[in-house]
Amino acid sequence: MGKRIVIALGGNALGKSLSEQMAAVKHTAEAIADLIEDGHQVVVAHGNGPQVGMIQNAFAAYHRQEPQSDVMPLSVCVAMSQGYIGYDLQNALKTELLDRGIQKGVATVLTQVVVDQDDPAFQNPTKPIGSFLTKEEAEVLVREKGYQVAEDAGRGWRRVVASPQPLAVVELSTIQALMDAGSVAIACGGGGIPVFLQDRHHLKGAPAVIDKDLASELLAELLDADILIILTAVEKVAVNFGKPDQQWLDRLTPAEALVYAEEGQFAPGSMLPKVQAAVKFAQSKPGRAALITLLERAIDGIRGKTGTLISM
């Protein structure tokens, strides 16, 4: 029988420009369509680190040129990134499905995710956004814009913003309705538009970017998914990564994964949140599993041929 799957697609896999994204989503759509063709029910979530930084930088540049213009809040930039990434992704996936003779609706849901305004993450920004920079370029951002920056897993320097814990998915019933109708939902883009719940009903945008792996994990729990697939730049999780004694891992229990995390085996802002999300999902209910692998190997991972599977 087919599984109910939530896929967490990395923002860096979508390219760093519109032209790169157009090419990337075609490749992405093929991998997702493989899962659908295999009989699985799929919800797609995605990151937006490069894209949301690009959007905010564009508005900041425009504000310098036109000082009377609004400074665009980070929550609005996340919403914009959901819209334009979803637009390209849903069109590419719909085309791929039709090319295979599969009649299935595909829709992007602009998704809000509730966070706590007292979350300590607002005092300790750690989420990288925007493009990779040299140390000298990062120092210019600090000096001229007052941004906080951090080195990102040996790949360069990036701006960092608050990354609070996701608490609730506002549009959950809409996403569920799309699934029940047999459609593919693209949801929680960029981790979701971060919002504070004020009073009983009012939502207010929060100055943050939620980690897409943690938001995808929450969505997978709420949708009662069987498998959470977290796609990344490597085929499997490794310990001693990049060292002579590097070891690729095929299977992990949550307990084993947590021991490695405590040892500092997984880079913060890179593999660590993926492993944390995978562990949380695997522990959430008997029979659930999380798979970490490459996009193009997702179907092989589901078939048990590759990737790192984390399960009880």
C-alpha cells in the first residue's frame, strides 16, 4: 500500500535566482512524481533560505532609493517566497504528472505557522538566510546594516535571523482537505509564515524564519503521515563528516541519533535540525519513520535501497 509522505525540500536545492529555480523545479518535480507514480500520497514542504534573503535585500535596496517606501517585514518576505516558489513548483509538478498520464490536482497553500513571541530564539538568531558570503562581505553587512552573521557549516558566511519553534499550522484543515481530495499540497514553504497569535483570533507577522525541517515535522505529525522525507545535499547522514574516518549511516534509532547529536557530529543550521526533526517524528507514534537522503534518491530511499532511515 502507498504511504502518506511529507517531503521537506531544501531551499538551496531550488537555486539562487529565478532562472536557476526554473531549471531546478523540473528536476525536483521528476523526483516527486516518481513517488506519486509509485502510489504514495505526497505533501511537499520546502525551504526558502536563499530566496527570502534575496527578496528582503531587494526591498532594502529599493528603500534606499525611495526612502518613503515601506521596509518590508520578514514575515511578508516569507509569504512572497512561498508564492513564487510554489508557483514554479506546482506548475512543474503538474506538467510532469500530466506527461506521465496522471490526473491529479496540485496547489500551493500560503501557510501560516504560529510561534511564541517569548521563544528564546528571538534573543539568539541562528537561522541562515540569503546567499553565501565571504567573511569580508559579511563584515560589511554587520557594519552597514547591523545584521547578525554566522559561518554556515564551512560553506561561507550568511545573515542569521531568529528561528523559533513551530507550534501550530493555521491552514491545516485546508491542507488536509486537499489531501482528502487526492491532490498534492505544497505547504509550509520556508517553514511557514511565522505569526504570533494575539488575543484569540488575531495573527500578527513575526520577524523570523522557521526552520523548514521542524515545520515539516510538525506538519507530518498533524497529517498523520507515515514517513517524513528530509532531502539534503548528501545521500546519507555521516559521522566524522569530511574526515578520514567518515562513516555513512544506513539506519539509526532515535536514541543513537541523539547520542551523535550530543557529541556534536551534526552541524548546527545544516544537518543538526534535519536529524532533530527526523528523531522527533520517529518518536511521535509507533510505526513512523524519517528518511534523510538526496532528492534524486528519494524513491530508492523509500524502497530501502539508500538514505539514512531513522525509526524506533
